[in-house]
Amino acid sequence: MQESSTATTTNGPAKWGMAVDLDRCTGCEACVTACHAENNIPTVGANQAAAGRAMHWIRIERYFEGEFPDVHVKFRPVLCQHCDNAPCEPVCPTYASSHTDEGLNAQVYNRCIGTRYCANACNYNVRFFNWFNPIWEKPLHLQLNPDVSLREVSVMEKCTFCVQRIKEAKIDAKRDARPLADGDVKPACVQSCTANALVFGDLNDPESAVSRLSRSPRGTKLLGDLGTQPKITYLQREG
Amino acid sequence: MDRRQFIKLGAATSATATLAGCGNPENQLIRFIPEDDLIPGISVWKPSICPLCSAGCGVLVRIMEGEAEVIRNGQLGLIKMGLAKKLEGNPQHPVNQGKLCVRGQAALQVTYHPDRIANPLKRSGERGSGQFQEISWDDAIAELVSQMNALAAANDQKSLGFLTRPLRGQRQRLVAEFLSRFGAPAALDFEVLGEDVMRRANARSFGYDQLSTFDLAQSRYVLTLGADFLGTWNSPVSQSVGYGEMRQGRPGIRATFVQVEPRMSQTGANADEWVPIKPGTEGVLALGLAHVIMAARLFPAAAAGRAGAQVAGWANGLPAYTPQEVERITGIAAARVERLAREFAEQRPSVAIIGGAPLAHTNGTFNALAVNALNALVGSIGQPGGVYFTPRANVGGAQAGTAQAGRTIDKVAAEILATERSPIQLLMLGEANPVFGTPPAWRVKEALAKIPYIVSFGNFLDETSSLSDLILPDHSFLESWVDDVPESGAMVAVASLAPPAMRPLHQTRAMPDVLLDLGRRLTPAIELPWQNYQAMLQAAFSTLPAPPAPAGEEPADVWRTAQAQGGWWGEVAARPAAAAAQGQAPAAYTEAQFDGAAAEYPYHFLPYASQQFLDGSLAHLPWLQELPDVLTSAMWSSWVEINTQTASQLGIVQGDLVEVGSGQGTLRAPVFVSPAIAPDVIAMPVGQGHETFTRYASGRGANPISILAPVLEAETGSLAWAATRVRVSKVDGDGGLILFGGSLREHSEEHR
Amino acid sequence: MSRIAPNQMTDDLLRPLLHTTWKFYAGVAVLGSIVLAGLGAWFYQVYMGLGITGDNWPVFWGFHETNFVFWIGISHAGTLISAILRMVDATWRRPVTRCAEAITAFALMIGALFPLIHLGRPWLAWWLIPYPSERMIWPNFRSPLAWDFFAINTYLTSSLLFLFLPMLPDLAVVRDKTTGLRSKIYGLLSLGWQGTPKQWHRLEMAMHIMAIAIIPIAVSVHTIVSFDFSMAVVPMWHSTIFGPYFVAGAIFSGIAALIIAMALLRKILHLEAYLEPIHFNNLGKLLFTMSLLWGYFVFNERLTTWYGNETHEMAAFWITQTGRYAPLFWTMVFCNFILPFPFLAIRKLRTITGCVIASCGVVVGMWLERFLIIVPSLSTKPITYSWGRYMPQWPEITIMIGSIAAMVLLYVLFSKFVPLISMWEMKVGEHPEVKEAASVAAAQEAGELL
């Protein structure tokens, strides 16, 4: 548990966060499929999707504003906000939902007993439950990422900020005996983002791109008034 | 039973149980010696090229060791092999610059699809019944050889046809060489939502017969007419990268973006200003802007040069396109036209982009020429922030001729149906699905049925390939040598190249190698100078100039560096614009013609390339089926979009089943009630409605192409797919619309 | 209260124990098969996964959790009523207490099953038990679900004790009235009760202590159940009123269940002489009080939400007032308030039938109330894009019907093996001390005045 984070900066562990520039986001959804591919998220099929069981750790929310012809649309990518004051964490009776020392909201799949309380407590609705055992019709199972554990039936799952990529970047940095640089870690959604709307990095490093963007006057937090202290900053559109 | 017996029995039972535990067939398979040298748990990133659309993005494939069931020497067994795990954009590639769109991300599932054709197949039932039996490659090729030899013996080589989606690079060259040496006519290209109108217009206006490349990153004002340039049109990844920069990439500068279209696309949803317009009048708006600009003397008519000369009345300042007249035709207020014109001329560099439905009207070429002239007027051609034409890398010498000009699938189908004996006796079918992608009036399916022998290179059974007599499944792109020459999307010349990223999973063979093999076996043989496709690529790429080497070093081997980085790119000598064709009359506005009288069919029917399935060729990928469409959040569904007011007049609510009828037929689909579509337009995504296309797409939803009228664009003769009018009525039944999202609005006023 | 000879009373009250008719077997068979069907549905759910229920994203809780709160609510019938009435020495309680305490015990057993039923991986439920493990992993004591675990277990233990202790003298009577194996079992169960003054004294003392102790336990249990919701920052859940609101609702539904149970017992076991209109009348008055209290809480809850007009709350508010769940909401108001009002407020209508009609309404209404607390809020959480809906599927409906059958079955079996009316307390009541007689008279008088 208390694995010493390989010194990214001299100031102790990182605090991973993201900035989402809504002025760049085009709603292309490359992040959505990238996330599915990276994180072994099951496809549930038409019937289950109709029953409200589709799983998308990241989604693009679309909101219409106004009426024809003066109509506008807002896109907003929503994924786990990795709240510093996460409502999902205290409610889990088995600590399956817990905070890591790098500020991630971790979901310990083995520890999850399926109360689904965390998902109810989460106001962002970014937690997804395995209502059935996931199926990969052969040979689709060959696409599975060996770095990410598969979840079985009755386990809650959610965005991990691609913790496997964080680990990999740290291991690479350690191997090369260099500090982890800003931009070394790119979750799948960030990597794929065609308009570079998503930026990921260490919020404890004041000079990282994500820290600089998070200080932008355009920055807002999603449902920030709930006091959840999300680690994702949304930069509002201009104009 | 005594105690001893019981113990014996117990022991036997547990032994059986233990053995049964090994009964897992995987554990009974033999294990082959690995062919790849991989370290478990370590990933290797190999270059490849995304084949799903014509943008030609470069990808990197993450290869990791895994265990797959494969057949080696006729024996099924397990092998540890390098398996593709993830696709990402190739950061070095000039088109997509490290990014990959939603469809490209899902391209992985093409290789691992459970319904991929794993063996050569020979038809065993009635044509179209979908009944095939597996045969060996030797038998399959022998059968095809005998069919082709019979053609040659009868001196009937010209009745060999090759129908494919437009090929590029060395594949295109190989097919062309093969056909011409056999004595067959050139390949017949087919694309559902083709771009011939744009190419024709660019050729007329600028002398380049290709799609444009936009330098959005440096634009300050972007005016789009119908083009879904961030989603599905032209080179969407390249354009999205530019879009991000144009919005927030320059400190203190943020470009304005106006989208003009009757139905809000994903791209339109990002616009600062969304302007609905009467379908088929886009060119009039462009000329209206030009009129205002010229009248205000912001730019002289002469500035548009050759592009201006393509438009009737240009030199006189377009007197017919006053803002009032434009308002009458397009439905956009005159004051707005004037404002847009001033913004366009003053916030430079500005660029106008036209694409999609405006070009799919009967007056499509006019619309495109008008926009080209507008761009030329404000000096946006070949200038930063404007329109460019990607230089072409000259790979392997002269390109063989492109597809037969003017020979399109509708004409060929008509020819076949009109004659007793089909002019095509043997059809080779690449990846193209015209049965799904053409209006029923063209009777393509009937025509194909009249062709005595069809051989397909497809990976999947779809509406067209299921009509074939023989299927010689191609490798997936990850399993084969791939190359491409992107038409647009890059500022430098690009020739993409990649070796196979992984070994074949099934008993498939690369189509180019099959053609080469076939050629050698024919009597008389077709002697092509290459042993295999790899050799052909090597020969072609070796002709490219090596990048300048530092003094004293050998220039790098182009063939090797191109393989390592996923292609060759660099500056080439500028290609001169083709001379203007003589005697071509300048284009003037003619009202777009629509199939169906407005009284009987009150709505314009607007099919559009869907975010998930593009033209329908990707409906078989489960990741894309379950992807919520970004505007409607629909998954696994078809739907028609209807304006809120129109819906309430028709008594239709979200999810109701409606029947959409044109003069050509009807279809049924659930309704998505949208505020972002004009009241007289019904829009529907292309992609679903496959009869036969793997377990994930078959029998799902409806196909808008199936009710399209066979209206043609006047100048190019390509399908005017936005020129059908329809009526809509509510019918009983469950629409089956599956939505991911709940409310349409952030601050729901549902209960106020 | 009519006078019944002690011997007659013993015969009357022991009759169900000693004589078994085919109706009993038929009843047990029918109820048993329904319970088995419910169990089957649950096993199927465990085997397949919760996907066979109607739960979904974002309505992760539905019928199972509604039933959990409902049954825990019903369980407040007994203990609380009998404890309060014991403490204030209301003598009319005597024939009622055991019925009520039995409801508590059984409803709680069933209610406590639902957290298990609703779990995705029930085989890991033992992780909620705080046992010292070598990895030092404890349950998360910050989780209201962990509080639930302790609260419900405490309540279950104490209500079983509360039911069992006053049964001792009666079990001893059965022991003495029967022979053979049965006598031995009852002998074992009666823990050597001889009826010595010392034993009587100890029993009285124990009951006094229990009665005092169990009231805070009962109040805390339903408060903690309410915390399952009010601790989460979910619209219309995150409310300070939930504690008392849930307790009041629980007592409300508990009394209603008790009235229904008593009416059924009266009819089926021919206890007309013991469960008299006066008992229904008094319980009806209590029910009326709770109905008013419940209405007061609902009004408070709704008014403050509406007046506050907070965006996220209003979505959950309006969906129950005028939106998709409005029919259920107004049915609930009708069942819990409008329907019981005339039957309970007007003395002439406060008959056994009237009380039963009102109680039936209340049980249905209170079930709806639990549903309306859980589902609409989850389907309208703050992010409107993630709004959803919920439709129960057959497994959870079967499990719910099974739970009702289980309640009845347990009651039937209980009535078969234990006298449902506390014989010794009735007999004590037959020879009232002066003080006690006065209070009976006073109570009756008060009853007539109302």
C-alpha cells in the first residue's frame, strides 16, 4: 500500500490532476474508445445498453441551449473527478473505494462486495457496475490489455487515471535514473484527444502544464459547490 | 457398498474430476514454438496505417506477447505471439500528429472480430444465401485461375471487372498494372459518400484534382458550409488538431468559427454561431458574402483570379447576389449576410470550408466553386491560415491511371442490366459494399446477380460480399504490408508505409500477394516485376529522396527509415497547377432539384456520415456500436432527427417510431427530437440497417440510403445523396431507441 | 374488558398449539412455496449477477433497498410500542405486546436479509464483521453501511431477547400442559421457569431494563437506516430531517402492520374475546397520531426543499410532485394521510374494520414512501446528462413477495408454537391491583372521549 512513490519531484508524492479545455473539446469521442481499449472496459450489448448498463468511464456530455434557430451545444467530457474529498470513499464499508497517496480515487476490485453505495454517493455518476460477468467473444479477448485487471461480475469500476500508465512511466523513469518529467504520463484519453483538450499531470508541481491551466481564470470545477474538491479543472469556453 | 468400495469410488471420482478440469479444450491444444521474439510484459510500438477512412492517419500499434489459437500446417494449436493491444496516433506522422479519432481507436477490433472470415470460402448454397464452405488456398486460387484462363481463352479479358473502394499508393498501382496487363478495364471505384464534386471543383478553381488541406491552426475566422470537418469529413484528425490550436493555441488570439448547415453536426455544435440554411443554397450564401466584400471594396474581384472566373458574373461583382436576394434564396437575413461578409473579410486569415451535403445536391459543383472563389477573393489560397493542397510524393515513379473517368457503379449496373450477357463476366471485389451503399433504383444487387462469377477479397460477409462465389480473405491491416499516399491533411508530401505489425491470426492472405501469385499462375502468365508486395514497396520507396544527411555520413536508407517511422515525408518540388480546361462555362446558380414534390413530401431528407460508422462500413465493430453518438447519445440504434416544433405538430415525442417515406421506399426508425435541425429537414445517420454484416450489425436499425432517389449531381454525375424529399408519419410500435444520456439540457426545465 | 376464567383462557390460548388442522398445513405449504420462490430468485440473482434486477446506471438501488427500509420500519411496531406501553404501564397493552414483539423480531430478520440480498457479492459479506486479521483490514467504520451492520445486529439481539424473556412463564405453562418430546423442548426453552417469586421479580426487573434500553436502540436503528441516505450528498437525501422522519414513519408503518396482524389473528384463531375493539380503538388512536406526525414531517421536508429552491434538489422534488413519480407520490399521500384520516379521526369509523382499512393503506403508503425516497433521487442526481429511470424486474418482485410470505409464514409458525397472547400478563391483568384498575378505567374513559 504505502509504496514509496519514486521521487517525481523532491517535494514528495505527486498529486495527479487534469485540465479539460472546453474551448478545444470537439466532442469527437476519441477519448471514449481509447479508454475502452486501454482499460478492458466491456461492451455490454444492445439489450443491456437499453437497460442502462453501458459502461463509459469517460463520456462526452452534450447539452442543448436555446431553441431553433438560436441553438447552441455544450460538450463536456466527464470522467472520475478524483475528488480530494470524495463522497464515494467514506461510504464504502470495505475500503474498496479508497484514496491513494498520490490522490487517486482507487477502486480495489478484490475488496468490492457490490453494495453500489459509492455509485449512489458519487454525484458525477462516473462509477460503473458489472451487472453481469463481462464477455469477450473470441478472439476479441486477444485485444485485452494485460496491464489492466479484468473485473468480474458485481464489482464496481471506474476511471483510474490510467494508473497502469502512471506506474509504467515511473518505472521507466527509475530505470533511466531520471526524474519523471511533465508530460511523461498520458492517460489513454489524454493521449488520444485530437484537439489536445485534455491535459494531465502533477498538480503538486506548480510549473506543470496542468497546474498552469488549472490556475486559468477560465477554470471551474464540476459541481464544485458540493465541496468534493475535484482534481479536474474545466476551462470554460470563450465567446 | 462397503467402506473399501466407497473409498475406491471416491478416488476414481476425484481423479475424473481432476481430469475434467483439464477438459478445457485450450489445455488440450498443442503449443507451437513461438515465431516472435518477445519479452512477456514488455510492449513494442510498431507503426501502421489506419485503413478505415481516406484520411490515412499514421498509427502506432502496441504489440505485446499473448497467447492465440492459430492454425499452423493444418494443425490447430496455441502460440505465443505478438498481439496488437492498442492503437494510437503516430506522433511523427504529418497528417494526424499523434492523434487518432474514435473510429481509428476501434480499428483494433477489425483484426480480432469474431466474425472475420478466417479461411477461403466457396459458395455452397444459393447466391446470397450466405452459405459457404471452407476450401484450401490452393483450391481457391486454382478455381480463380481456371475462371480467368477461360476468359483469356475466349479472348474476353475485358469482361474482368474490379470493384473496390478507392485505392491509393502501391495497392492502387498493383491493381491497375494487373488489370491492364490482363487486358481488363481499369478498376471501378465505389465510395458511398464520395468526394468527386470537391475534387472537380478544386481542379477547376485551382488546378488540383484533390481535396483541400486547411491550415486551421493559423486561421482567425472559419466559415463552414455543411462540412463535418471535426467529425467525419476529409481529414478529421488533422483538422481537429488544427482546431484546438486555432481556439486556444495562440495567446490572446481565438479564432471565430461559424457553421452554416440545416442540421447541426458534431462540428456545428462547436461553432460560435450556427446558421441554419435552406438546403442546396450554400453556394448562394458564399457568393452573397463575396458580393458584399467586393461591393465594399474590401477585395477586388480580380483577387480571386482563376477561381473567380469559374463563377458567372464574378467580374461584375456578382450583381445577382445582393444580400436581399441571398436572404430570399437561403433564408439567412440580409443583415446577417452583410455582417458575416465583413467578419470574413476583416478577421483574416479567414477560410471557408464546404463539404458534405452542400456538395450532394444537383448543384453541388456550383456550391463548391462559389466557396473556392470566396476563399480566393480574400487571399486564403496557399497562405497561412488558409487552403493548401498537400504535395504528392512520387512513390515508385509515375502513378498508373486512376479509375476510369466517368465510369461509375450506376452506369455499370445499368449496362449489365441492359444487355443479355453481362459485360462483366468475372468481378473481383475489393472492400466495397455498393449493395448497401447505393440507392435501390440503381439495382446494383440485381446487376451483381447477373455477373456469372464474383470473387471477393473481403474480410467480412456483408451485403455485397455475400453475393460472391469465392472469398479470398485479405489480411487485416495490422497483419499486412501497408502503404498510403494521403490526399490531404498534411502540409508536406507523405507516403506512409508499414510492415506487418503482427502475424496473421487466421488463414488469410494479403490481397496484393494473391494478385501477384494469381498473375504468375495464369496462362498466359502476367509477368509483374515483383516477387511479392514487400518487394514492390521496397522498389517504390527506394526511389524517394533520402533526407539530407549530416556531412560525412551516408544518407539514411529510405526504405529502412520509412519502415521504422511509418512512412516517408518531406518537401517535394511544388506540383504545378493543371491548366484550366478550355470552354468550360462559368457556373451559375440553378436551384437544386429534389426528388419528390414538396406537397407530397414536405421534408428534405438529409443522410449524414455517422460519427461511429462513417458510411456504414464500420457498423460491425462493437466498440463503435456501443459508443454514444455525441449529439444524441444513441447506442446500437438508428434514429431520425426531427425538429422540436415539427415533432410537436406531428404529435411525435422522443423515441416514437416513425415511417419515413420517399418516392423510392420507406423505412422505420425511432425519432430523436432535436432543437438543432431546421423544421423542414429530417436527418438520419448512415451506418445501420445492414441486412448482413456480422453479429453486431445485422438486422439492426434502418439504412437511409435505401430510400434515396437516384438524383445525380449535374456536373460530375455523382450521387446527390441530399436531394431526396420525404414524408414522415408516426406508426405504432416500439422505436427501440437506446440513449445513454438522460436530459438533453443541463438545467432541465422539464418540471418547471 | 370481559372477564374470562383463567382455565378457559389457558385453553383458548393454547388451542392453536395443541390442535392442528389441515388449514395450517395448507397455509404453510402455500407460504413455504412462495418463500422458496423468493429464495430461488435470490439464488438466481447471485448466480447471474444483479443484472437480472432493474437496477442500473444511475439508479443503483431499487426494490431491494426499498424492502430493506420497509421491513426495518415495520419492525418498529412491536418493540417500541410494547416497550413504551410497558413503561407507562398501559394495561390495555397486555394482549397486544407479544403480537407486536413477534412482528418486530420477524420483520427485523427479514429486513436484515435485504442488505445481504442486495449485495453483488454476498459471499463476502463477512468482511463487515470486525475480526482481527493478519493484514489489519477492518471494516470502514466511516461507512453508514457498517453502522447499519452493528445497529441492526444490536436491535435484532435485543428484540429477540425482548420477545423471549416474557415468553418464559408461558413456555413453562406449555411445558406443563404437554407430554413427551414436546414437553422436553418447551422445558428446555422455558429455561427452568418455576414461577418462584424470585424468578418473577427477576423477570419484572429484566423487562423494565429491556423496555428502557430498547427504546433508544429502536430509535437509533431507524435513524441509522436513514443515515444510509442522508449521509450521501444526493438531492433530497442529504437532509437533517431524515432521522426523526424515518423513526416516525417506522413506528407508523409498524403500528399499521400490528393492527393488520391482530385483526387476522383475531379472526383466524378466534381470539375475539382477547383482542377486543378497545385494543383496535387505542391502536387506531396511536396510528392517527403517527399519521398526523408523518404528514407533518412530509410537509416540513417538502416545504423546506421547495422554498429553498436549490437547482439539484428541485429536480428530485418536481419529479415526485408533478413528474414521472407523481402518481406514486400522490397515492402515498392518499394512503398515508387522506384514507386513514376519516377512519381514525371519527370515533364511529374507528372500528376494527376501519382500523384495518386505514392500516392497509398505511402499509402500502409507507412502502411507496421508501421507494420514493430512494429511486427518484437517484434518477435525478445533479448531472442531468446522467439522469435515468428504474423499472423493477421479476426477480426483485419475486423476492419482495417472498419476503411478505416469509413474514406471514414465520408468524403462522410462531402462533403454532407459542401462545400469541401473553397468558401470564393477561392473568395479571385479571386481578388488577387497585392502582392498575384505576389506570384502566382512566384509559377507557380517555378512549371514549376521543
